[in-house]
Amino acid sequence: MKLLTTKIKNKVLESVAKILDQNRARIISANQLDLAAFNKDDQAMYDRLVVDDAKMDVIINAVLEVKAKPDPVGKVKSTVKRENGLEIINKTAPFGTIMIIYESRPDVTIEAAILAFKSNNKILLKGGKEAFHTNMVLVDCWHQALHLNGLESDWVQFLRLSRTETQAFLKNPDQQIDLIVPRGGEKLIEFVKANATCPVLVSGRGNNFIYVDHTANWEQSVKVILNAKTAKISACNALDKILIDKKMPDLENKLKHLQKALHQFKVTLLVDKEVKAILPEEEEISNEAIWYEEFLALKACVALVSDESEAISMINEYSGGHSSSIMTTDKKKAQEFMEQVDCGAVYHNASTRFTDGGQMGVGAELAISTGKLHHRGPLGLEQLVTNKYFIYGNGQVRV
């Protein structure tokens, strides 16, 4: 793959930002077609689908932010001079071709492409049919920017494939693919993992937990829970499961307080047997499978646990490995929780909603990786490169 100069990459990104702004009305009009055809019953996916003036501002700003960032390719990671005279330099290098499969969210069409392009990777975009009209205009904007700067459109390719065709493509792609990122729900991730023949970087699944220790500031805890659960139900960093220490002072009244607070936001509660005894009108959790489920809806589980160890055990068993938080005034207990919970992001006295590239200082993100190879958490510009060794010699041979 040809390595592009930072100058040409930045010129393309500048063109992308300008062309998006010039085509703002056209993009929003196309999005209206997608919204009109979409079933609003899935509120989370509908929210992800919307592109309005405010979303356009966010998208264009993301392009300019990536343009302003240092080029991640060719950075020296280490230099070693051996006794035999060999100089060994380890540098960052592009993956090659990245494929991303995602549902709804046409903003991903732009953000994924700008990150891949700035890191000198080609990208194959497989967006969902629900955003078809919007994506077609966005990809056209990309191609205009590439052509304007003398580059081929194959740097950003949009795949118009059915589910069956996608399955066949994953098993036998017509070009080399170096990395696939499925960004969406559990079914999408499992589909890609089952069919792909190249490395898959798992992302997108939330099912996030908050544990409220008996020492926690209760008012602060309720505030954090409400934000994590209700601020944006369509986000993978939204809260699904609430674990409360049985030793919480005035437990009964606090559970009723939490119930009322969540009901004010129309959150449906599922509770364990012990919480059911205090809140008899709530539905009891009847199936263990619910603990594994990411809701993406105004729904949450509430359960009691004996201590921090039980909370950690439950989180490590059931969570998606995305984000978990502990509410406590005990700093030692918080540190133990954060070290032992197996998630990409762990919090003390804060909402899980901050697991986001922009909020965590990464900038635009390709996805939130919940696996452990090669990176965990927001996949930003610096995470879309691999490494390569450059060895300089003068006739050395190994004996």
C-alpha cells in the first residue's frame, strides 16, 4: 500500500470538511428518507440514525480534529543498537485495509473513514440498510474529496451487500482485509466472528454495571445512576445493571427513592428476589440470561449484593467488558474494585457515559474495543496502526 504524505492526507480531510458543509442540506434531506422508512419502535437505533444540523456540526468538527492531530504513521517506538552494528528501529505502520460493519449511525461512515485515512489505511464500510440514503451521500462527499486531491476512490469503499452476501464476502473476500471491526449488538458481533477469516476486533457491546457501596454518598450515587441510565439509551456506555450493598444504611427507603427517581424517567425495573421483597410491584428477574443482556432501552436491573467481592464476581461474569463504576467514599475499596473488574474502562464515583473517544481525550473513535488485542477502550487515530521493524546493517550475518 502506498504511503501518503501527511500533507496530502490533511488536504483531503480539509476537502472532506468543506464538501460536507456544502452538502449539508443534501445529507439531511437524504437522512429524512431513512428516518421516514424506519420503525420508531426501536428508539435507540432511531436516535443513532438521526442526522440534523447539530449532528452535522459534530461530524465536520470530528474531521477537523483528526486533521489537526499528528500523523500516527512512522512514529519511532524504540531504537536499539546491537554489538554487531545492527541498528533496529521499531516504527508504527498502517494495518492495510480495515473493514467496519455497523448498524444505523451514519456518522460512523465519516468518522471511521477519516481515522482510517489519516492512519494510511483503506477502509471498507458496511453500513446498515436503515441508513442507506444518508450513507450514499456521505460516501459521495468522500469520493469528491479524494478525486479533488488526485486520489482514487478505493481509499473509502462502501459495500452494498445483503446479509447473505456479507456472509459470503467475509468467508471469501475479493481483496485482502487485515482487520474487521463489528460495531453493534451481540448478534452482529457473533455473526462476524463466525464468518470472518481475518482478525476481528470486538467492539460495541455494553451491558455496563454500577456498584453502590454502603459508604457511598447516596445523593451523588442516584445522580450518577440517572445520568448513566437515561442520558442516552442508545449509547454502548449506558448503564444496564445496578448492584447495591446490602449493608447500605436505611436500605429500604433508599431503594424506594431510587425506584421513584428511575420511574420519573420512565425506566422499567427488573429486580432480584431481595429487592422484590421491598419493591413488590416490580418484575422479578426470572432468567439468568437477562444478566448478560445489553438493553439499549429504558430498562435496568437492580439487585443486592453482600459486598464488593460479590459485585466484582457478578460484573466479571455477566458484563460485556465495556465499562463499570463503583460509588464509594472508601478509596482503597475503589482501587481494589478498579483493579479487579475486567472491563476496558473502570470508574470511581462517576458515570459510565464518559467511555467515549472525545470525552477520554482520544478524539474521534472507530469504536470502543472490549477485547484485549491489540487495544482496549476507544479506538482512536493512534490505535489504527500496527508496528514494523526496520533493521539497518552493513553485511552482518548470523552465526
